Amino acid sequence: MEPTTYIWMDGEMVPWEEATVHVLSHALHYGTGVFEGIRAYQTEQGTAVFRLTDHMERLHRSAQAYQMELEWSVEDLTKATKELLAANELVDGYIRPLVFLELGAIGLNPANARVRTSIITWRWGAYLGEEGVRDGIRVRVSSWRRFPNDSFPNAKATGTYINSILAKREAVQAGFDEAIMLNQDGAISEGSGENIFVVSRGTVYTPPISVGCLDGFTRDAVATLLRDDGFEVVERVLDRTDLYYADEVFLTGTAAEVTPVREIDNRPIGPGKPGPITQRAQELFNATVTGKLTTHPEWLEHV
Ligand code: PMP
């Protein structure tokens, strides 16, 4: 990762190298943090952040679920993000807001721990590789089940990502690009950091949030754009066989954007290359985030 000049921490622009924390920080010991991943894109009207307010609202909901008192409002955080992008002279890139418990408590009742808020920005290309975006990736169904939402709230909390990390590392070590996680009932939930879509006989399916998957903004945007374009998009509980019999499968997420899946558990999906509906989803999404398709101007927040 290439450092940028500043990191925003609790209202200050701190030089990148100085944005450090103490080793006794509660979040380091117990995973008590919540975060977001957001992307900024270059458009003809300058830099725009995709669904910035939505992401900062989700950050607030995650903090609420874990009882972390965030001292910055959604408006404060959106303003800080825009100022940081400008200060770092980034025309596009990835934005990582992170709220975490620092000093003031060590032990399992962090009520007195200081809540720190930071925003980091950097340049980040295709998360699953340029080649993956073009030709599709190879995935495996993980032997690790996704954490159930009766054990953790459905939120973007740092601690729960240790579950995703087990799945991702297992997949990569076995020679795959990404893992698909099942829930406790064996239903398809999501990738380690992406939502999943399955195309079968012209209909587009995605699992409902209730199976245990993140309520992704890319998932929502792609479903909306495909519906606007005349496709039927249905939320349905899917199982492993649905993946094997699919005509097309793709993943969505802020980092992954729209990434086609060409193979699952060593079985080719369709002809083993990105299908027409996946390609249409990519086209619609890419045109929207770069401001070329203007059917949802509310999603682009200009710097
Ligand atoms: N699922 C998980 C587990 C994720 O970490 C992410 C990335 N935030 C997503 C899905 C996709 O969500 P979004 O489209 O809002 O980035």
C-alpha cells in the first residue's frame, strides 16, 4: 500500500506515520472496532464518493450495535472524508473509516474505554485483481461457516472479520481466489468480503439478508440497476447446488465492485467465462460510479 499524506483522527489531519495507537488499545485485544469500506471515483464533474452518506450511516448503526459512542455525526464524517481526499490529492481511491476502543479499560467491560475515530484513504485497484474482473475468479465453498447473527449483530465489526479471514486464507492456500461461506443451515450467505448473485435461466437471485450476510450497498445498487434495466432480481435462499447449476455467478462489494466467478469447487460456471448478465451488471455499475449513467444521482457525493 502506498501511504498518503494524512490520516484523519478525531478531528485532526495527522501525518500518516504519526497515526499510531498504544498496544494496550482495547480493540487490539478484543476486536472492538467497527469500520467501513468506501470508494471514490473520478467523474467528469470531479471526484465523487459512492454512497458516502449510506456508508457513514451504516458505520453509526454498527457502533450502535456494539454500544460505542461515536462523537462524530454522519455529516461530520462525510465532511471529513471529502476534506481528507482533497488534502491527500486523491482523485479516486478507497476510504476506510475505523472506530475503535482505545485506552481506559482492559477486560471485557469496555464501558470506560476511549472511542477513537479515524479515516484513512489510499489508492486501491481491483481487490480480486484486474484479471479476475475481466475473466472471472475461481472460488471454493469454505469449510468455515459464516458467523451466525444470533451470536453477533449483523454489523461491520473488526472482530467478526476473523471469521472471514479463516475462510479467505483457507481458499487462497488451496489455490482459489475467494471463499463462499454457508450459514449454519447450509444456505449460501456471502463471500469473505462480498455479496453473491446467481443467474439461472435469465433470472438473477441473491440471498436475503436474513440468511446472514451484510446488507451491502453494492448488492443494493446492482440489484436496483438490473431491475431498472428490465431484469428480474429475486431474493431467495440458495444452496450449494444452486451454485453448481448456475448459468452465471458474480460477487459484489465496495472493494470487489462486480467480479465474475468462473469456477466454483473446480466446476466451471456456464461456459467458464463471464456471462452476459454479469457483464451487463459490470457495465451498469461502472457507468454509475463514474457518473456516465445518471439514473441514480443520489448515490454520487461530489468532493
Ligand atoms: N459482505 C461482507 C462480509 C463485506 O465485508 C462486504 C464489504 N463491506 C460486503 C458484503 C459488501 O458490502 P458493500 O457492497 O456495502 O461494500
